[in-house]
Amino acid sequence: MDNKLYAKESYYKIIELLKEHHEWFSESLTLIASENVMSEAVKEAVVSDLMSRYAEGWPGDRVYAGCKYIDQIELSAIDLGKKLFGAEYVDVRPIAGVTANLAVYTAFTQPGDTIISLAIPNGGHITYGKKDLGGTAGAVRGLNVENFPFDSTEMNIDIEKTKNLVSRLKSEGRKPKMVIFGGSLFLFPHPLKELVPYLKSEGITVMYDGAHVMGLIAGGEFQQPLKEGADVMTGSTHKTLPGPQGGIIVSFEKYAEALKSAVFPSNVSNHHLHHVAGKAIVFAEMLGFGKDYAKNVIKNAQKLAESLAAKGFVVLGENKGYTKSHQVVIDVSMYGGGGVIEKELEDSNIIANRNLIPGDIKAGRHFRNPGGIRMGVQELTRLGMGENEMQEIADILYNVIIKKEDHEAAKKRVKELKSEFKRVKYAFESTRDAYEYIKIRV
């Protein structure tokens, strides 16, 4: 086969695969805790001409020409972000939560400094992981990472043991430069109010990774990290915050110059301007509809958790009411493990992910087949699902995971349920199906 024919066949095959993906997700229960569905206005921004343009630097101080309208859009995103998060400084240039975290490390730490963060099985993210795990903080920034003491019954950071850890590290000449609250498995608000006064008295910088819960924070239904004493908050713009993939940093004016230079030129060059426009639009949507959205996300997560527990599942966080975020986590180690169950769910058109949970490492379990399945209800909530649907989803999960129902029967039930929820809610306009494949070619 000559190259031109091969290229043409590949071209059409890729387009066909894109269409198939859209169709599959339109008929699936999308329960990945780190994903969401964008409004058509955000999608319009993402496919605009801005995807082809450059604008290194800060608005009004660019390295590139042609930024007359780009600057206005980015300044609007910044202004909307300040209102949304009650912040003095907002930076929408990070292209991912990873780069947002790296920029904060650059601004506030030096290689060799010690930080404290959650261990991965207790909810920590790889961006604040140790060097031997390939974690960004350890392997890229050269930070020495210590882990928060964690109470697996409370599914939260142990306050007194954390103070003891800081005291011990200080006595060893390794006083932490920074602590990082927040996480990837994140059921309950972290104890900022309880720990910040002590940490600040020791001169320790407080960072909060709100990647998973930015939409809940924006809606005023989760803790408010900056008001509770965090110096800086990073996040993703595409999880509970239903925008395009990207990152954000929110903080105070006194840190503005350090953070600006830590983003550019240290960690970001051109910053994906079409996504900046999408961020601006989703910030506006969240200012308009975020409170109701966030409230319903949490209500749905709690109902799903309660319904799963009633079906006999071991749902993490039982001692605290299961969840106060978008996430629900179940222990499936007795049903074959997270890797096995993830595949069984996918075969039934239920998209969720395996997850390490407390106790997995001690039990000899690995990330490829850990003990947990993590689910998020934010995408289904944005499609208009409520507590009745959460009860039905719990029943479908019970039939697939515990009863080992035939995958085709489960698929049929999933398709019927999803068929009633086609449009994005909590947006100014919604005239297309959420998973519609939009063809631009004539």
C-alpha cells in the first residue's frame, strides 16, 4: 500500500473512531471522578481560531503580536475567576493541574526542601508524590516528600499526628517548607481551619490542591480554602468545574509576581488560548448556575453512596456519612479487585476507574488491581440526573458487580436510563445533545 492510500484510509478511520466514541459515551454511565461534559458554548470556544495562536506572557505584556482580542478574553477570565473564587490573583495560563502545581513549587520551594502531602493510597496525587514513585514533587522539583498521618476511619488527615510530624521534622532539621492539602481521592473537606494557625506559626506555606473539587468550591458548597488560610490554591478546570482541560492558580496579590514568573517562563510557554476562552465561559456559567449545580452534585453523591451501602457494598467514609464531595468510593477487593471490576463495568457501558484505597499497599495490592473503585457523579448531575437516578445506578452496579449480571442486559438498562438525559444543564444555552459529534467539514 502506498503512503497516500494508507494516509487516506487512516484519515477516515480516525474520524470514524471519533464518531464511535461519541455514540458510546452517549449510551454510557460516565462516572469518572476527574471528567465532565462541556456546554456547547465552551466547545465553541475550544474549536475557535484561538487554538492556532500564541500569546506568551501576561495580558498587555506579550511576546507575540496579534493579541488584541486574546488579551481581553484572558483578562475577562481572570476577572470572572476572582469573583468566582474570592481571590486577589488568578492565573489561567497553566495548561493542566500538573503545571499549576509545578508553578507553585517553583514559586514557594527550592530543590531539597521538605513538603508534607497525602500518600497516594490515602488520596494523594502523583504531582506531590515521592521521587521513587516518579512523583512530580520528588522527581521533577527535587523535593523531599513526607506524608500526612491519615485516619482511614475518618477518611481524613489526622490533626494531632500531623502536628507531631511537623515537630519531629523540625527537630531533625527538616522543617517542612510547604504542606499540600487536597487530593485525588477526596471525600471530605480537609482540616485547614484546625491546622493552618499552627502551620503558619511555624512559617510553613499552605497550598491547597482543589483539582477535584474546584466546581464545588466555586458553588460555595465545599470548604473555601483561601478564606480558611491557604496561601495558594491550584486546580483543574475540567473535573467538577465543567470546562476545558487545563489548570488554574488562585491566590493573593502579595504572591502575584512570584507566581507569574513561575508560570511563564518557568513552566508554561504558549498557554492554549482556546482553552483560556473556554475557561472564561465556564467561569461565567458557574457564577450563574454554580450553587445549584454544586448542591445537587453533593446530594447525588450522598444518595448514590447510601444506596450502594444499602445493597451491601463497603462504601468508604461510612463513619462520616460516606461523602461530602462528588466522589463515592467502594471497596471491591472481595469481588476480584478494582482492575477486574473496572473492566466488567466498562463491558456494561459503565465508565469508572480503579483506585488505590487505604490499606491496599499493606495488603499487597497494586495500582493495576487495587481494592477500590472511585466514582464521581458530577457529569451525570450536569445532564440533569437526580436522586432517583442515583438509586437506579446503585441497583445496576449491584447487578454487575455482585450478582454478575450479563453485560448485555446491563448495557440495555444503562442505555434506557441515559436516553432521558441528553442535554447539558446549568448553562446559558443548551440546544444540542451533550455527546453529539459536531461535524465542521462540509
